[in-house]
Amino acid sequence: MSLQTLHPTYDNGGVALSVIIAIYASYVALDLARRVRGRDREAVVLWTAGGALVMGTGIWSMHFVGMLAMGLPITITYDPTLTLVSWLVAVSVSLISLLLAARDRLSRSAWIIGAIAMATGICGMHYVGMMAMLLTPVILWNAPLVGLSVLIALFASAIALRVFFAMRRLSGLWAYLTQGVAAVILGTAIVGMHYTGMAAAGFPAGAVCGTANGIGGHNLGTMVVFASLILLSITLFTSMLDARQQVRAVSMAASLEQANQQLQGANAELQWMAFRDPLTGLPNRALLEDRLNGALNRISRQANYPGKRKLTKLAVVFIDLDGFKPVNDSYGHAAGDQVLRQVSNRLSELIRDTDTAARIGGDEFLILLEEVEGVSDAVSLADRILQSLSAPLEIADREISLSCSIGIAIFPDHAVRDRLISSADAAMYVAKYNGGNGYAVYAPHMQSGATDQMELQQALRGAVGREEFQLRYQPKVDGRLGHVVGVEALLRWHNSSLGEVLPDVFIPLAERFGLIIAIGDWVIEAVCRQLSIWQREGRHVRVAINLSGYQLRQPDLATRLRHLCTRYSVAPHQLMCEVTESVAMEDTASTQRVLRQLSELGVSLSIDDFGTGYSSLAYLRQLRVQQLKIDRSFIRDLDRSADARAVVDAVIRLAHSLGLRVVAEGVETAEQHAALIALDCDELQGYYLAKPMTAEALREAGLLGSWASS
């Protein structure tokens, strides 16, 4: 005799809620599928684990709400343990789906196995949930409908995996529209499986639940609905925020990449300029010395492992133009620049590809000859140079004739590696002393010029005590407003016996013999004294002073400067300390500490001769630098070279992006002035605007009245 079975009724509100939850959970699941790929490992693990928990809870809550919507003429409760098991099955199914969604590709076999595993889990969640009622007698199942529910679960799982993979490639509005349609399809399939499974269940009349301590009731259903909706909503909101953050991160990364490319391009230009002479394009002294060291190292290695190969030599040829200064004085610097470019072209044509021709300053050139047999090779080149330069140079529709003096030194015959260039230099001076237009090969007696340096050194030692130093002040003009905003203090030395000695001569000598500290202290005190005088006159002035690298290595520099400011009642911000780029980039603890101390004191920092070395603008910003001074070598070709203009423009733009002011020094023509104004240079300095002058001359010129507080 067959048992009479009951057919449950369903609360329409509960059914509707189960459909809504299924679609909503599907929508959130699809969104999570896009979060678990293309991320770092920690983020993938976090989204996969958390997503499985939320997604599984959403699917399970749909099932549970559907069960609570069922009406039978008996009290229905559920076994807590089996209910928990059904929830764990739902979370496991979600974990499988998200793990598959995170794969780089979904093969056919992985798709089939994954769909079967997901369908098994969905069915397991449903039927374990049904078993949780512990009915006695047990539920009678309609096998065809059970099979149909399994097929629906398999269909939903297979479609879900395909949609998961498709969704993670979409973006924008199309992605959200597709996600909504797919969520409706998947949610409907899941609900269809649930209610097909419910239809397959036959409940015996008179059955009772065997769950003495079971869970159930309307309040529980309400709590499950609200908890699942809140959990799904929080997850969706978090996912949307994460997606937005990813879009912003991608945009910022693209912008940063573009900025880095621009910065690298500008740095490449600066690096090229750091090792090239901007006027002639030849290697500069730094690059030549680098190649010289490389060649010397190769010779040393050959000496250690000679084998059967003959030991090679190298030669340094020092070239100085005869009569170049009158060309500059008579025809101007533009004509002089043309001479230097033509000379560099002729020298480049005379050397081999393995040799290096460099301009090391002014009208001086160096040639490095590698793998020479001896002096004869260098002498042969010297003869060709003399013959080439004897041909007239065409400058501004004129023919100019020049000659040169050449010094030759051979390694290892004439000097050790550290004295090669100075030995060639000494030989060149001998050739020039003998009338020029010739060459001289180095000999030991040619170093007698060192005696002259000793005499200069002795005179320099007593210069401070004899009050032979003076300061000249060169105005710095605001590029936008056109008025004077400060001055640079420039040191001058007049000796009764030697006359005027150029800073390029005595400053390196002072650094070499340890005299620069005393001279630098004199400069700082003289500037503070003059600032005090101007302050009593009611003039607020900012003065820039140059600091040597040796001064920056003095640990008490900032302390001494503070005492001088206090002594003369000078505000530290009225002082600006200028250091060369190479000194600023020194990675020594003492130098960096002193720079920080000066900045903390209130003294402004400026990088002088910027572009002659190779530095990172971002690193200079870390040093609290406020100003960059572009080296005059860049300014010289500004009005006639597109490359020079591009480099200056790049430096100004990069400096402004880091909040640094830019000063152009060496402005000598109206064209240079106009070009710098057009490029938005902050301050300008040079003979075109004003020459260095005494404080009294500044007052008489009426420039003091234009200074404003800055």
C-alpha cells in the first residue's frame, strides 16, 4: 500500500525573495569573477576566499529562503548540523567556480570537470538541506524530476563557468549590461533547479520532523534574507570600489609611465650633454678621462698576461689654438664658436675610429691615440694637424688663419698614468713658448712650470691678511617682472706683484693647497657685513655665495654661518648658497648632513653649473634645493641651436614640475634674453643685463632701489 503524499504550498513573497536573492547572488558572483584575475597573489587569495564565502552564502540563502517559503501542515524545523553542511557545500561550490575563473585559460576537460563538480555541489547543497528536516517517514523522491534538477544544475554550472571567463574580459557600460543579463539567466537556472528539486519531493502524510532542537520559523527567514542581502551588497560595493581603484591605478600608472619616459628622455639628453661638449659635440674631459682610464687598464691587463702579443702604448696629444683670443675680441664670440666647431670637425677627420678627440675647455683639445708603436705615430698625427689647421677657416664671409701648439706624451715612456695629461700640457706650453705652430714631445725638464704655481701659492696664502680680496656683485633679474631680485657675490683677487688673478686660476689652487676654507670664511663674513649695511639703509637683499666642496665637508659650517648671521643681524634667508652639481651629488654623509643643516637654518640652496654633471632632479629635490642655475654653455647656443633650446626647455619644465626656480647665467645677447623669457626662465644673469660691480657702483647705478623683499 502506497503512502499518501502531501503537496506543499508556497508563499509568493518567499518565492519572489528567493528569485531576487538568486539573481543578486549571481550578479555579485559575476563581479567577483573579474576581481580574481590580473592581481597580485595576495589579492587573488583574498578575493577568492572572501568571494567564495559571500557567493556561497548568497546561493545557500536563496535555497534556505525557498525552503522557508514552503508550506506544509506540519511544523518544519531543520537540523543545525546538516544545515551547516549544506552551507559549507555551497561555499565549496563557489570556491571551485572562482578558482576556475582565476585560471589563465579554461580547457574543455577543465570546463566539463568543473561543471560536473559545481553541479554535484549545488545538488548536494539542495538535497542535504532537504535531509536536514529529518522527516519520519522519509521524503519520497520522484526520480525523473530529481534527474531533471541535476541536469538543470549541470546546465547552470556549465553556463556559469563560460560566463565567468567571458565577463572578466569586458569593461565599461557593456560589461555591466552583460553582467545583468547573465545574472538573470544564471539566477533563474539556479531557482529552476531548486524548485524542480522541491517538486521531486513527496512528503508522507503524518510525517514529523525529527529535529528536537531544530532551527526554523518566520523570524529566522527574515534574518537570513536581510543578512544575505547586506553581505552581498557590502561585497558588491567593495568590488566596485576596488574596480574603480584599479582603473585609477592603471590611469596613474600610465601617466607615471609617460612622465618617466619624458624624464628618461630629458635625462638621456642631460647625460649626453654631461659627457659631450655642447658647442662642438666632441667628448668632454670627463668622457676622455674615462676612455683614457679604460685604455690604461687594458694595457695593465696585457702587461700581466703578455703571452706572445707585443705590449702596446698610447699617446695623449694636447692641442691649444694660437691666436684664438684676438678672433673673439675682433669678431665676437659667435665667430669664435664657429672657429671651434670647424677645428673640431677637422680634428675628427684626422683620427681613427678607435681614437678619441675631446674639447676640454676654451680653445684646448685633447686626442687619445690607442695602440701606437711609439712617438712616431703621435708625431705623424701632429704634422697632419698642423697642416690641416694651416688652411684658412671660413667665418662670416671671411677667411681666418690660425695655427696651434701641440704637446705629446706617451705611456708608459714619458709619465705614469696620473700625469699623462699634465705632461702633454707641459709639452704644449713648451711648443707655444717656442713660437707656436709646432709640436713638442714631453721631456722631464718641462715640469719647471710647477715653480710658478708655488710662487702663486705663496702669494695666495697671505692674500686675506693683506686685504687683497674684493667682492663684486652681479645682479639677477626676474624673468617675468624685469626687476632685480638679488645678486651673486663674486670673488676677485688683485696682487701688487701679479696684478689681477682670475678666479679660474686661484680657486683651483686654493682648493688644492687647503686655502679655500679661510678664503670662503672671508667671503661669507664680507657678504654678511655688506648685508648689514644694506639693511641699515632699509634695503632687503638676497645674496648668493658660492661654496666649495671642501667647505661643505666642514661639519661646523652651518654653525659658523649662524654665528655670523647673529653677529651682523642678518636673516639666514637672505643668503643663498650655490654649490656645483657634482658637489651636490656627492654621496658622502658629511656633505649631505651640512646641506641639510644649511636648509634647516633657513639658507636657500642653489645648484650651480647645472648640466655639466649628471644628476637626478628628484634626488636634488630631496636635498631641499630651491634653485637651479643652468650652465652658461647651454645658454651660449640658445639663440641659434634648436637642440640647445630643447635641452634648456626640458630642464626648465622638469625643474618647475618639482617646484624649483631656474636661473640662466651667461646671458650675453638680446636673442638669448628673449629666448629665455619665452621659455619661462625665472631669473636671468649675465653681461647683457649687468656686469659684476662693487656695492658702491650698484648704488650709483640706481639698482639698489629696485630690490624688493623676496
